[in-house]
Amino acid sequence: MSRIAYIDGVYQPLNMPGILPEDRGYQFADGVYEVCAVRSGRLLDEARHLDRLEYSLAALDMPMPMSRAALQQVMRETLRRNRIQSGILYMQVSRGVAPREHMYDASLKPVLVMTARPISAERRAQIMKKGISVISVPDQRWARCDIKSISLLPNVLARQSARNANVQEAWQIDGQGMVTEGAATNAWILDAKGVLRTRPADNDILNGIVRQVLLDCVADLKLKFEEKPFSLDDALAAKECFSTASTMSVFPVISIDGHKIGDGKPGTVAKQLSDAYDTVEKKLPKN
Ligand SMILES: Cc1ncc(COP(=O)(O)O)c(C=O)c1O
């Protein structure tokens, strides 16, 4: 079955031409995106993703491409046409198409693109079981990482460095030696004193949806928790480290820069939070 993309009003095979050369997303990375997890054919945390999409668009002075209700219909139809039960839905909104110049006209019509792809539940289970390894890299990004912008070059380079080092993720380190976040994940530790920590959602990180959901779970699980930046040294000395993102929810980190974290195995708090996140799936309304 060929994959189907939604491109500016048309559902079409993914490999057919669709984007125009003067789309500002293509020429300037002038756009935003969202990635939603799909489980049992249903979208996880849909409202939060749509809230964040609106936040990113507003921050860049862009309108929604259509009403929220219409967008939700396209999301469901894209999943249906691709028969996705477990996987991710990608949606991107660019500012629109115009002759290439840096300034933009407020009347531009945004271009909406959606794609979907499967990720098996077994793959998620395998990551929880085996964990991932991470390297640290300097954070080379801009001052508005809270916007889910499609301008991802530093993240691309960070992830490629990880791949070149034969590991799965790169944690980015700011000028003060503090961990900001992964190339495409938020970063967490259970510090040497047993306190769960993640960086506050300031302009230096994306306020991840899994991060937001887990913050709600932390109180229920009665974990000691601080929303406070931590350094690379804190992470190396931590009992546990893990990353979070919609693609896989929780990724236990078993080593950083070749140093074993804790006993070098996925930690119990990461597992607890992953299980807590999985219960969200069970409470989902029908699409
Ligand atoms: C830079 C960055 N941080 C964090 C995340 C995690 O966000 P979410 O939990 O919404 O997937 C992502 C996901 O793409 C990301 O790209």
C-alpha cells in the first residue's frame, strides 16, 4: 500500500510532487510542525498538540490553516487512509507560497501538509527494555526553542553526531554546562539524591507533550520532583536518566558519552513513568 500525504487540500501518494518551489517552508524553513503519537488507531494528547500548534503559529505571526475542527478531520482522514494503528502523525504548516523575499505579507495562505507512519508497539517495548545511549553536544540553537519550528538544522546535526557515534540521541549542553534537551526529546534525570528533575519550560526547550503529561503523573506517583535545570555532571552522577518524546514516550538512557548511568540498565522510575503514560492511552475517547 503506498503511503498517502495530505498536501494543501489534496490527499495524494507521498511520492507525487506537491510542494511548490516558492513555499516559504521550503525556502526559509518558515513554518511549524507537530508530531502526535497514534495508539490503537487513536491520537494521543490531541488537544495539547493542537494548543501547542496554535502557540507556535501565534509566536510566528501565522494564522491557523483552517479551523481546529476541520484540522482534526484531516488528521483522522490521514490516519485512516494510511491505516495507522500504532505510529505517528506529522503535520506541518508553512507560511505559504510567495516570490522569494524575506519579508512576508499578512494575507499569505498557510500550506498544511500531513503524513503518517507506523511504529510498532514491539519497537517501543524494545526501547524500554534495552534503553538508549546518548552523547553530549553543544547546544547551537536560537533563543526561541519553545516554538516548534521546522528550522531544525542544529537538531539534525546533533542527531547525526549521535548516529556517527553509534548512539541514538544527543543531549544538548548550553554555555553554562547545563543540559537543555535532546535533539528531538526532552531530558530528565533521577539525580544522585533521588530527586526527579527536568528543565523548566523556558525559551531554551520545547515544552514536550509527553513532558507535560508526565508532570501531571509525577504528583500521583508521589515522586520527589524539581523542575530545575541540571548539568551534564549531574546527569553523569544520576541514578537514572531518560528522554521523552511522542515518538516513543519514554526512552531510558543507559549511558552518556560512554559513561554508564546507574547500573547501566533502564531505571525503575523511567519504567514507572512509561507505564503511567500508557494508562493515558486506555482513557482515550474514540476517534
Ligand atoms: C527539540 C525537541 N524537544 C522535545 C521534544 C519532545 O516533544 P513531544 O513530547 O511533544 O514529542 C521534541 C519532539 O519532537 C523535540 O523535537
